[in-house]
Amino acid sequence: MSGHSKWSQIKHQKGTADQKRARVFSKLSKAITVAARGGENPDFNVRLRLAIEQAKKCNMPKDNIERAIAKGARKDAGSKALEEILYEGFGPGGVAILIETITDNRNRASSSLKATLHKYGGSLAGSNSVQWMFEKKEVLVIEASEANELAAIEAGADDVIKHNNELQIIITLAKNKEVKEKLTAAKISTLKETLEYIPTNKTKILKDAQDSLGKLCAELSDNEDVHAIYTNVTP
């Protein structure tokens, strides 16, 4: 009996892992498809290049990546149905939240986000209710070292944040080319590049609100339409 129970648990764990993997691949495919509308050559489409790099880091099969690119480049019905919608809202403790979505059903996306936010004491908000609190910037990730941190500062980075063995280099879009050229000249390799909404001012919240916010973000991340989540909370 115990053996059967253990096998059932293993199958359940594998099933859960497979479901998570499929959900991640689905989100990555949508991001690639939308990016490919701007051109199928990643050498001339930075957004597509970043989406492909992210997919490869998640071990997404090459065939899946190529199909997603072709779908976006063709601009067929499936591609056109995908919309990019930025939702604004408030979370536990009055936290400002931006939620980037890629969806083929805006009514479904809006309803599910509204329900999830409400569950944790938050709410959706109107246009530019919180977006003005953020600025879209490029974030580079490089290996952490004193030399790399100094080089990033000298290259003109807005901010340098250390996280474990990595450095997050925050750059305004107007200076991203200049900063990256200087980092390349210093022979510093980039581990990851993303475009993110960075809060102009961060706020602190109480422990209970932090716990609720963590649960909220985890549930939002599981939503099939959610691409990225940003808050103005100090880590």
C-alpha cells in the first residue's frame, strides 16, 4: 500500500512539474511571437533576441522557438489575436503594481486579475494610476566582482544592485547602447538582458502585507496571461 502511495505521489509531482514546464513554455512562446512581429531576425530585433535568449535559458526546444517566430513573422490569425496589455493596480498595504500580460482574451485576463488582486486585498486601477511611479529601463545581469561593479558605475549605470553572485545593472534606455559598449570594451560578459519597469521611489510595508504580497505575486505568476509583475516595494 505504501509503495502504491509513493508511486502516486511521484506521478503527481511529475505531473505538477510537467504542467509548470508547459505553462512556462506557453508564456515564452507568446512573448517570442509578439516580439517577432517587429521582424524575424534577432540581429535586428533586440526584443526578439532577448525573448529567444530567455527561452533558451529555460531549455525550451528549438522547434518550439522557431514555430513561435514563424507565427509572429507571418502575422497570422493566431498571432494577431495576441494583445499586450499593461494592467495597473494596488496590492496589500497600498503597494503599486504593474502587470504585463500577453493574452488572446482580454476579458478573461481582466476578470482573473481582478479576482486575484481582490483575494489579497488589492484592486485593479485606471490608466496611469500607478504607471507614473515607474520608468522602463534595461537591466543587465553580470558576474559579481568589485572590478565589474566599478566598471559598471564608470560606464554610466543608473544603479548597481548585488544579488548573490550577480550584479544587476540598471540603465536608462537613452544610455543603454553607450553603457553596453563600455562594458564590452572592458571584456565584461552579460549573463542576461531584460526590459523592466523600475520604480522611481520604493516603499516599505509591514510583515503581514509582505507575506500577502508574496502570495499574490506567486498566484499572478501562475496566470497563463501574465508575462511580468512589478511593484514599488523595497526588497
